Amino acid sequence: MRKVVSCIGIVLLLLSCGGDSLLPKGGGRPYEVLLVDDRDSLVYHALDADAEGLPQSEPSFDISIVDRSHYNQAVKQARSIVIVNVDSVLFSRTRIRYEKNLYARPQLVVYVGTPSVTALKCDMPALSPRLRMLLTRFEMNVEITRLKRKHNIEAEKLIRKMFGASMWVPAEMTASKRGSNFLWISDNASSGMRNLCIYRLGAADTRGFIRLRDSVMQINIKGESDAMFMKTVLGSCSVYPPVQKTDNGFLVRGLWEMKGDAMGGPFVCRIIQKDGGVLVAEAFVYAPEMKKRNRIRQLEASLYTLTTK
């Protein structure tokens, strides 16, 4: 299992509802970015990097490009905008700043300021992770805000009863199956099926978690026979620091497959220390021949609403 030093620090800050409530709705789909005045495709390549934890290559963002002369009111309502500004008078080094809800709501406008194209080329490798983190965190918070407005109350009552925890579950995920210290919630879609699992383990660390996960999934997520069951794809997992410092746990991204069958896809686990053991909230997607980035990220946002207080 690879260990990743840094990860997206998801901050569960819901967007405010002040004077920006009169703004028009931000346009575009989740993880779409309008890129303004890029130079030598340097910022484009940062945004086009492969999204983590997927079985097939997908970009981190879907990018539309305009030059500054076409950056007008018609496109300023895009939900995510990145503006590149090359100016040796204003900037002594490349830096990133951002504003929220400037022309629309929800919206994130990120400014990449640099003294020269040479400086931008030199600095972007180091700044790229932060740029992607800002945009991804924004999309996660937009989804969390959506969940706050509409979620599956009955599923959440069951989570509270079984695990003493709270988590917002997408309203369309209504099917569930219970096991011993295990709950599986699904939308049972005929294509692009999305799933959440919550389960309790006695203990787990970064080295032993996958073995414990597989033992739980072998019992609870089966195929057409007992010889078919979910397991982790060997060598597919990356470990990240906890979402919140109070978690005293970690985050895992990886790939799953069904032993004895041609099924598989991405999964994300949030692991939290609780009552002398660990509580695991996991999202996984089964979407053959379909793009998976947005599906798994939407469910990942649900994981970040998990609280044990």
C-alpha cells in the first residue's frame, strides 16, 4: 500500500447565505472549470492531471478555455473559474488566491498571478496540487450543501441506531442491507450503481486495514454465489491523512473487484477511531463502461458528513 504524504484537506464549511443569495445560479456541471488566459497550457496541464483512485484515466477536471477578450458576462457565471494573470509589476512570484460567489452562486474564482511565463513554468509543478485541492474542496462543499437540503432521513436513523454516528445519505439511495456491525446502502441503479457501507472494526492501522476490509466484504458483499465476493485490487490503494484532525484515523482510496466475476470499480474509505475500535464509512461505485469520477466524488462528499458525537 502506498502512503501519500498530503491529501485534499476537506473542510466542511457550508457556503454562506448573505448578500450573495441574490446572485444567479452558477452554471456548468460539477468539476467543470473555465480557464481564462492560460499560457503555454501550463495551468491546463495542472487541471488535466489524472484524477486519483480510478480504474481508467479521467482528468481531474473538464476544462473550457477562453482568452481574456472573450471573458465577458456571459461566461462569468461559470461555477469554477481559473484566471491566469502575467504581470511583472504586480507579481514578484507566482501565487494563488481565490474568491467565492463573485458573479454567481455557488462559484469559485481562482487567480493565478505570476511575473512571467518562465516563472509560471517553474512554479506550477509545486502549485498544481493546491490548485486542484481548492477546486475539488469547492465541489465537495457544494455537494455537502446539496445533501444538507435533501437527504435520506430514514437511512440516517438506521446509522445512528447501529453505530451511534450521523451521516447525510443521498436521498435517492433507499435500498439497504444489514449485517453484523455492517450496513450497506445503495441506489440499486441498473447502470452507474452507487453504494455506501458503514461498518465497525475492532482496530485497524494503515498496514492492516486492507486485510480487515477484505474480511468484512467477503462476508457482506457477495455475488451470485458464496464463491463470489468483493475484494481489494492488490497494490491499488493509497493512504491519506485524516479529513479532520479529530478523526485520529486516515483515508484510503483504491479499487475493488469481485472475485470470480468481472465486476469492479473505485472505492473510498474514511476511517475514524471510535470507542476503542474504528468506524469505517466507505463509498464504492459500479459503473462499467461509464465515467466514474463524478459518481465516486459525489459519494465521497457524503463520507465527509460523518460525525461520531
